[in-house]
Amino acid sequence: MVTETANTGGTGRSGRTRLSRSAARQRRRARLGPLSGLSHVALAVWTVLVVVPILWTFLASVKTEDEIFGSAWSMPAALRWDNWGRAWEQAHIGRYMLNSVIVVAFGTFGTMLLGSMAAYVLARYRFRGNRAIYLLFVSGLAFPVYLALTPLFFVVQNMGSVPLVGPLIGLDTRGGLVLVYIAYSLPFTVFFLSAFFRTLPGAVAEAAFVDGASHSRVFFQIMLPMARPGIVSITIFNILGQWNQYQIPLVLLSGQSKDKWVLTQGIADISTAAGYDADWAALFAALSMAILPMLVVYTVFQRQIQAGLTAGALK
């Protein structure tokens, strides 16, 4: 009887929860009025605009060139997986993808390490110049990369003359590209994580200080794990942004160092190397290879991204 009663109570509570959620949705629809329907229409249109080109790219990657240009929306007569093999081996997409993985891995790690530490200090400590430093980081969000490409080229070129480490961080090096990726990813990272660190309770950190913990220990062992939703969200955004970057590698990695090119440069080279005789089927296969890893990353961490974006608003 006790079990039965407990189950009934649980069912009642879940039923009340569903009813309250349904009532909340109805109140929200009533408050929004016509805007609710328009928002759904806008989301549906946006979904079509995003999904259809991706599906078409995957479909074109297994077609012949005659099928691509003859009947773009028809299904292929046979799946041409040799397009993927040609892109991987003859167009060296495998090498370019490995370069992208290396550069993005180090770039994201450096961005998150430096960005999280800077954001934590700016959010939790009060000192003279705190606001000015924060605004300096945020101002980087309004600085287009196109305006800095020429001076950036000369800055990285001069970095190549630095003793000992110059050959590792100058032009035509992965190290130089990683440093630039970190610099351009820091403004948004600091902006996002500063707001997130401000929402975390300070009582836990104060208790750790009373117990004799150092500032670095409190950050790495207490505050950073508490900020995990925000860390995961901004990490994914940085991975996506650095993976899709094209202008910066184009300037810092010249044509003389093709073995260090990243994936976006390799894909562009397929379409421009042979002009109108380019291997379009292999090009779409290469595009599909570039899209797949990011789809997997976003699908796996989708819940963490949503939790990170809403955690600050819910606290």
C-alpha cells in the first residue's frame, strides 16, 4: 500500500508539473499574440536556409560532375565514394585537416586558459584599472579582422626575428597562426566568461581562502569546475570560429608552405587551382569533410551549450 501511495503521489506531481508547463506555454502564447506564430515561421525559414545547402553539399559529394550540373536536385544514380577518396589523397585534404586539428586544438586551449584566467580576475577582483582593462578586451569585438590583416602580417613577420622562438612563431608557422587565433578569440571569451563568473556564488571561494587555499588553487579547483557550463559553451564557439577561419591563414601561411595549410585553404585551392576544370565532385566531398567534424561536435555538446547560455540568466 505504501508503494502504491508513493507511486500515485509521484504521478500526481508529474501530472501537475505537465499541467503547469502547459499553462505557462499558453500564457506565453497569449502574451505574445501574433508574434508567437511569426517567430515560428521565422525559425522554420531559417532552418530551411541552413539545412538545405548542407544536405545539397552532402548529396553533391557523391555525384558525378554531369549529375551535379545537369540535375542538381536529383538523386545520384550511384554513390560515388571515390570523390571522397580523391579529395583525401589527391587534393591532400587529410593533411590539411590534420593541420587544422593541430592549430585549432592549441589555439582553443590557449584561448580558454588565458581567457578564463583574465575573465575570472576581472569579474571577481576589484583593483584600479579593472574597468579599463575589461573595456579594452570588449573593444576587440568591434575590430574587424579585415582592417588588421596588413599590420598583422608585419607583426608576425617581425616575431620571426625573436631569438630562440622566432622560427616557431613567425610567418609560415603554425605557432604564429595559433598566437593570432588566441588574440582574436580572447575578446569574446573574456566578455562571455566575465559575465558568467559574476553569477557564481562567492561563499565557496571565501571558505576556501579561510582554509588556506591560494588564489590559483581556488580558481583551478573550485571556480573553474563551477563554471563548467560556460566553459564548454565558449569552447565550442571558439572551435567553430577557428575551424572556419580563412582570411588569417591566407595571409600568414603563404603558398610556399602548402604542407602547413589549414583545411579552408585546401578547399579553396581545389576550386581555384584548375579554374573551370576544377574537380567539383571532390570539392563538395572536401566541404562535407570540413562540415562533418563540426556537426559531430555540436551534436555531442548541444545540451552543454544550451545549459551554458542559459545558466547565467537562471541564477
